[in-house]
Amino acid sequence: MRANPGGQLAPSEVVGRDGLVERIWSVLERQSTVLSAERRMGKTCVVKKMKAEAPEGTLAVYRDLERIRTPFEFVELVFQDVKGYLSLLSRTAKRVRAFLCQLSGTELGDVIKFPSMAAPHWKMLLTKTVEDLAEHQERRVIFFWDEVPLMLHNIKGAQSEDVAMEVLDTLRSLLRCMVICGWSLQAL
């Protein structure tokens, strides 16, 4: 085996982490979790292995968030991730579509593109996106969000600390809402 500093490993090439992966899956049965360590320790490799080897009945969604600078960019990426799974189920993102139609006053057809005027409404769009997924997804959904602290730092720098805190507060609100509804949304 050769060293691969900075390179991406296939999930099958990630060795010596099976116990850690099992412990994380066990924790995710009960609550959200954060995987934290110094750079180049293999956190992303572990997460990608978990996504590739998710237990039956689990939908694992991975997204690297390090380039996100605004809450609206975050919501657009989450929506793109969710939209694909809704399409697989022959469903539509009803709540998001209705809200966007209210903002733009036009029917969007099968393609949903967020108009720039929707940016101030990112909290509502995120909430409706998650609600649509919760309603139409029968599997347990886990979001593996990589580089969340960097995303929050970027949002703080591009907008403000208050906006970054709003993102965290909104995610906490969605977590509580989904657990109450019997559906769990986890962020790593």
C-alpha cells in the first residue's frame, strides 16, 4: 500500500476504520453527530465510506460545503441534492415549487431554478425543501455535510456573524421539527 496524501480513496480502500464507522452509525440512530479532527486525518474518507455502505433503509446524501459563501447558495445545493431523490420517487418538490411561484409569479414546469429575488427567503426555501423530502422519502435520511465550519466562516466573512448564526439556528430548528415528526435529519 502506498501513501496517498491529499488524494481520494475509494470506500473499499479505507482500512482500519470499520469500528469507527459502526460507532458513528450507532450514534446516528439516536442523534446528530460531528466528526472533528485535524486536517488530513481521513474524515472525508470515513464519511464517503459511510455513504457508499449505508445500511438498508437509509438514504445518505453527501455534500462538500467549503465553497459556500451565502445561505442561499447552501439552500440551492441542498435543494439540488433533495430534488434528485424526489425525482427518483416520481414526486415533485411541491412546497418549494409553490413558494417560488409565489415569488416569481410564473409556472416553472419541470425545471426549478431559484430566482435571485428568492435569496432573502432562504430560510423558508430550506424548510420547505426538507419538508418535501420528509413527506416523500420513506427511508431514513442522513445528510453528510463536509466542511460545515468553513461554510459558516465563509458566510460570516461574506455577510455577517448574525447570518452565520441564523443558518445554525435554522438547521437546529429543522432537526427538532424532523425528530418530532418521527423522521430524523442528521448532519455530520
